[in-house]
Amino acid sequence: MALIVQKYGGTSVGNPERIQNVARRVLATQQAGNSVVVVVSAMSGVTDGLIKLAKEVSPSPAEREMDVLLATGEQTTIALTAMAINALGGKAVSLTGAQAGIITSGVHTKAKIANIAPRQVRKFLEEGNVCIVAGFQGQTLEGQITTLGRGGSDLTAIAIAAAIKADMCEIYTDVDGVYTCDPRVVPDAKKIDAIAYDELLEMASSGSKVMQSRSVEFAKKFKVPFEVRSSFNNNRGTIVKEESIGLENVVVRGISLERKQAKVTITQVPDKPGTASRIFTALSEANVIIDVIVQNVSVSGTTDISFTMGADELEKLGPVIDRVAKEVGAGEVIKKSGIAKLSVVGIGMRSHSGVAATLFECLGNGGVNIQMISTSEIKIAVIIDEAQIEHAAKLAHAAFGLAK
Ligand code: ADP
Ligand code: ASP
Ligand code: MG
């Protein structure tokens, strides 16, 4: 008998028929002789709808209240899923994040899991129940409701699988697995059979939202292998696991794109020790996540520094950047939104040359201008105009021979 965690995302529980489909799949898994814990998301569109409602009553709602509100999305789905299983003659109980023992930090709307004490999960499983746990939510030690950041149900599933030492963790979604690129953008993208944690982590944190990046980080840290697959068929999905020799043979595993980015250039920054630190300390104190940073060669004692961030962040941050640029005695501040990032990812890059050349060549031939470049051991990313991102993704996908 195996202990299995299954997570169903928003589309998979998007209406009553789909919840009944999930109920049938879960019962079939249990009837095959397994113990099953199910983690569910809010029905598709519900979380966005709740955020919109909040904005209608308040321009900047308190984050504590946002968490109380957003947690209702998943709470609806756990009850409906348990009811659907019971209606089919099965035995299921729903548990909120708090009841499932998920203890988090107190950072509302992006809390981190601190500990899991799944006492009730174990007890209900022993009594022959399917446990239906609300994804995306937890509580602090003081009993405050928290949420784990957008896409956080993935994290709930991986963390519960680690805590109860599940034999298998299955992430059910609306695509057959992790593809070489978002199949909505590149129609001939191919399903990947197996991928290393580090590769999916790079892809997820550079825009491939098929898995929440923090959930992949958690899986890597606690060595939880998992499979991403479809809730609408029985096809094998993508196995996500530690690196192995076979995985290293592929140079480029996949391509991600991230839209809605913004670029800031501060010109004529005095080229002396401590200046960059003053600029980026001011930004980090404002809690902005800076992505790519490029500093030019210094000419006559000054240099230009460019960096990117989410376009929404720039709206909030504009005044802070203007202030700090003035304080350090820099020149102009040029702000530009409407840019995007394309990343090419693969652990095989560590031991292969020519990936950058192939990428730059295909973009150049296709008329895509590269504004910034950033690399890591297993990734090459370029900043380009947002209007060209889909074209660029298709060019790179073809250049690296990733198509079906
Ligand atoms: P869920 O609601 O099940 O959590 P998500 O919408 O969060 O599902 O993630 C699934 C979606 O991720 C797919 O519909 C697909 O458009 C998108 N996606 C982005 N990049 C990829 C990729 N490389 N492979 C597969 N899907 C991807
Ligand atoms: N419902 C949450 C969201 O839309 C969490 C999730 O679906 O994973 O972000
Ligand atoms: Mg998701």
C-alpha cells in the first residue's frame, strides 16, 4: 500500500463536473489500495475575483485581511471535493491548512512554511478517509490565517508529501506535464519526460508558471520527487527529480518567458566604492526584487547602471529611485516598461559551449534586439521588447531543436 499526495489546480476543480471528475480519480486511487491525501486550489478565477472584490472596497487592503479573504477560495473547494467523494460512496474529510497542521511565518500574503504537524491528517487516514487539504494557506503559531503566495497550493502539496513521507506526490494540472516552452505560446512545444529540480527551478523562477518556484525549491531541499501531469487524461507526465547522468546529456531543456518587466537606467553614476550599495540598499529596504543588473565600463569617472524588475514594482518604486539617484549624485533616471525576459535553461550547459552564440544568432537573424544579458551556470537570459517575446520564444525553441 502506498501513501500518495495528489494536488489538483484551479482548472481541474473549476466547476462541479470537474470536482466530480477529481472525486472519481481520487477514489480510483484509493480503491487500488493506496492512502490518499488530496490538496486542492481555489476554483479557477476565484482567487483573482476575491482580489478584485477587495480592491473595490479598499485601495490598499490590510494584508492580514487579504489572507482571511483569500483563504476562503480553497476552503470552498475542500468542502465541495469531500462532499463529491462522499456522494460517490467514499469516505472523505476536508481540512483547512491550519487543521492540517501547516504552521507558517507571519508575513501575510507570502508566508513561509515553518513547520508541519499533520496529526489530524494521519488520524483521518488511519480511519480509512481520504484527507482533502486546502492548498495555499496556513496559520501562524499565534493562530493568524496566512497564505503562501500565488500558486502556493503546489507548495502545500510538496510540503505535506515531505511531512508525511509520502511514496508519491502527483501535481495534476491542465497540461500533460512540463513542456519545453509554454504550449500556449509555442504550439509545437514538447512534453519533457524527466527534468532536474534545478532546471525546473530556473524555469519556474523565470516565468514558467506551471509550478510555483518556491514549491520546487522546497522539493529540492527535502528531496521530494514529484510528477506533473494532467487531471483530464491518464498520460504519464513529467518526473521532477535529482540530477542524473541521463539528464545531463541534454544541453537545453526548456525556454521560459516573463512578461510585464521594466528596466531602469541610472546614468552618470559616480564610479566609486559604495555607490551601487547605496542604490540597491534603498531598493531592498523598499522590498523590491531586482532581477538583471548591468553596469557599464566607467568612462571619465562615471558609469551607467541598468536593472530590471516587475513593471508593477516600478510604479510603486519610481520616487525611491529618483531620490537615491539624486543622493548619490548621478545623472538622469530612464524608466522603461514594456520589456520581457527570455531564458534558455539546461544543466547540460555546464559542460557545453556555444549556447549563447546560438541564442544570439537566432534572435539577431529574426530581428530581435537584445537589451541586456544575464547568465548563470545553467541559464542564459536576455531582456528584449515585450512585443517581440512570443516571436523570440519561437525562434529560440526552433534554434535549439526542441520542437516535437
Ligand atoms: P494550476 O491551476 O493547475 O496550478 P497553472 O495555471 O498554475 O495550473 O499552470 C499550468 C499552466 O502553466 C499551463 O496551462 C500553461 O499554460 C502554463 N505553462 C507555462 N509554462 C509552461 C511549461 N513550460 N510547461 C507547461 N505549462 C506551462
Ligand atoms: N488559489 C491560489 C492562486 O490562485 C493558489 C493556487 O492556485 O495554487 O494563486
Ligand atoms: Mg498553479
